[in-house]
Amino acid sequence: MTKSKPRLSFWQIWNMSFGFMGIQMGFALQNANASRILQTFGAEVEHLSWFWLVAPITGMIVQPIIGHYSDNTWNRFGRRRPYFLFGAIMTSIGLILMPNSPMFAAFLPPLWIGAGMLMIMDASVNIAMEPFRALVADKLPTDQRTLGFSVQTLLIGIGAVVGSWLPYVITNWFGFDELGAAGEVPFSLKLSFFIGAAVLIGSIVWTVVTTKEYSPEEQASFDDHSHEEEEESKGLLDIFKDFAQMPVTMRQLGLVQFFSWFALFSMWVFTAPALVQHVWGLPAGDRQSAGFNEAGNYVGVIFGVYNLVAAIFAMALPVIAAKVGRKRTHAINLTIGGLGLISMVFVTSPEMKWLLNLSMVGVGIAWASILAMPYAILAGSIPARKMGVYMGIFNFFITFPQIVNGLLGGPIVKFLYGGHAIYAIVTAGVMLILGAISVIFVKDTDDIVQ
């Protein structure tokens, strides 16, 4: 006999997703500062997207595998928890070592060490991230899933704000020098990465301690897709079969995700050089001046703004979606984000930099929606016993557009845009608007009042 999953309190949902705050703090430190760090170690602007390729490639490989094994794992630590605990430990190691890459210069150039640490961080973040998405779907009944993913987005936003603003705060509030020695990362940035590693471990441990997972027997007793009678998959190669048999809703969301994550990848990779060139008016080869580091810190400030907006706006998503529907909510939010990115082209001097924060308000609205609405739409179309593997496979639609952008983005900036990174940001805005159009055609099989 099947039964409904018990409803959870707000604070139970909060504890369940609390570890995501630490993951996103580390992720935000990487997003806002990886390009700057790699440029400090000698990377050219047009090559940055190639270094960033390690993120989506590792995600494409790791997440479906982790999803498959977490679906079929149960030990005394649980089903999902062992994976995000291991991922958190490895991510913390990457956070500590990446800005300190010159200490390994006796073995390899710092640029290659930094790129290697970026790869370790990204693989580890993916190990930690995917089980968190599946855990929300595992634990919550259908009518609480939009709330669950919205709370997760709120915590993601809090972690991202702190991670994005930390280098600026340490430099400007506590008086640390924002200039490092030639070819080295400033101490304020290193300290930020150390703090991020500590918070990451602590928040993951909090979730592990406070959240109990359902046993396989309990999970099987719930009524989510209980009418399906397919045999439970055990082999790793079944991932390919699951991919071929993915629900129609997932296929349709794939196009939405392509436009959305192509845009996000451009923003993360090219905002730092765009501000250096277009706003501060510095030459592309400048990597050590006060202006270069000031622009780099300000990237963290505006990234913190969009994450703060996302954290606040996330809690409005269930209300809006209940009134106008998930699809329309997501389409409107993506459009607002696209217009925000396009508006950055009109900021042309350091004196106008505060206007970038207004641009990021739109981006934050889109970011909140990207982190919540596709998953809320998707969860209703996935068999409960395959929640982990399908959440991992869904990551393909996040990583593939980033790989495409990583391969083509640098050459496009160099040859089509004449080295002007700001036009990659404008293109990103257009892509978000195309994503808004494509979401209209998605079939939401579970769009009920939340």
C-alpha cells in the first residue's frame, strides 16, 4: 500500500539544503575570481574559456555517474549524504590550493597548476551538488517541491553573496593590500579562499547531522510514480538507456537550459575582462595594476548583488508560480535577466560602475529562476526510484552548452568581437531571451498550485 510523503517544516527543508550554502560559497569564489587568477598566472583573454572547459566536462562525466550510484547506494551514512560529504572535502582542498599554485612552480608552471586545481574543484563540486538536488526530490511531496528548490536557491544565494563579496570586504574593510607580487595572487584573495573552504565543510556537516534520509523501503512505500513497474537498474551502462528514455519534459527543458547556461558561462568567464577593458578602459595585457585588481574585486561585488537578489527573489517564486504557472514565471524571469546583461554595454567608465548593480538585479531574478523552476518542472516527470540518475543526466543540458561556449567563446571574442569581451556579455543577454521563448513550449506535467 502506498502513502504520501510527510510534509516537512520550513526549518527541516532549510537544514536539508544548508550544505548547499557552503558549496555555493566556494563556487562563487571560483566564478568571480578564476579568470582573474588565471590571468595573473599568464592566461590570455581569448584562452580563458578553454581553461573553464574543465568545469562542464567534469560535470558531464561525474554527475550522471554520481546520480546513478547514489540511487543504488545505502549505508549507515545514508543514500545521498556520503557523496556530498566527500565532494565537500575535495572541493575544500581545491579552494586552498588554487590561489597558491605558484608554490608548485618547481614542478609545473603556475598556470597549469591553477587550471588543474580548477578541474579538481569542479569535479568535486559536481560530486557534492547532484545529490543535493536529488535529496530535495527524495524528501518532499509534490506540493512542496517548488518551495524546496526555492529554499535551496535562497541558501545558494546567501553562500554566493558571501563568497562573491569576501575578497572586496577583506581588502577594503580590513585593510589588506589588494596587490600581490608579480605573478602571485593577493593575500586578501587567498584568505577568502581559505575561509570559503572552512565554511563549505562546516555547512555540509550540518546537513549530514540534521537530516535523515528515507530508507529504500520507506522510499518504495511512497506513491511517486508507484504505477511504474520497470525493474530497478543496477548497471552503470544503464545510464545510457536512461538517457535514451528520458521523459519528454526533460528533452524540452534541454533547449531552455542550453540558452540559459550558454549565457551564464559567458557571464562568468568574460565579466572580469569586460570590466577591465570596457569600464576601466585598461589594455587587455594589464594584469598587475591597481585598476586591474580593483576591477577584479568589483566583479565580486556585482556577482554578490545578483546572488543577493536571487536569494531574496527565490522566496517569491512559489507565490508567483502558483498564480501564473511555472513556465510563464520562468519565461518572464529569463527575459528580465537577458535585458540586465545587455544593459551592461552602456556602462563605460569607473564612475558609472554603480549602474552595473542595477544590471545585476535583472540577472539575479533570472538566476533564482534558473536554479529552481526547471527542477520543479522536471521533478514531476521523473520516476522516484531514478531521481538521482535523471537529475545527473539533466546536468548534461547544463554542461553541454558550456562546453560549446568554452570551445567557441574565446575565438568569437578574438575574431568576431575584436577582443572586446563586453560583446560576449551582450550575446549572453540575447541567449537568455531565447531561453525565455523556448520555455513556452515545455510540457509541465505537474504544474499544480503550490
